[in-house]
Amino acid sequence: MQCIRKWFALPFLLVLLIPQAHSESVSKFVTKEEKIREEMIVISRELGVTCNACHNVQNFKADDKKAFKVGKEHMKLTQMLRENGMDGKKSAKATCYMCHRGKLMPDYKEPANAKAF
């Protein structure tokens, strides 16, 4: 009888311990993925596009589309602007909408005779 109790107690203890460790890591993963998804929804609205404009919907992390690569560089630019003062505290917040105004290709065209500093 004592042997049977040991066999039942061990799996029961493992079941109690393992799911907690697993569920913590899953919750962190889900939170990170949810945050990314929320950011992507905002970006897609600011550009007036759906996911497949930039992403390969079979593999969202693949960078085989030109729009994905350009978007990634523009995200770096936006982040740099936020880090250098355009964070919405003292001035406007840098976003995709700031230039794109709901269009994938911004309307702004630099004049041909404009010179760089």
C-alpha cells in the first residue's frame, strides 16, 4: 500500500509543478505577441493597408518582400525620431501617419532643385 501511494504522489507533484513553469513562459510569449500584433494593427491603419502589403502571410517574419524591408527601415527611423525628442511629451509624436497620412506611398515629393545641407 505504501508503494502505491508513492507512485501516485510523484506524478501528482509533477503535474502541479510543471504546468506553472510552462504557463508563465507561455503568458510572457503571448503578451509579447499581442503587443506586436497591436502595434502592427496601428501601423496598418496609419498606412491604409492590410498585412499582406508588407508581409508574406505564410511566414510573417520573412523579409522577402521589398515593402517589408522598407517598412523595417522606416520603423527604425520613427524610433530614432522618438528617441530624439519626438516622443509626444514636448512635441508631436513620430508615427507612420505623420508622413503617410493613410497611404502606403506618401504624397510628399521633394522638389527637384532642393539641395541637401
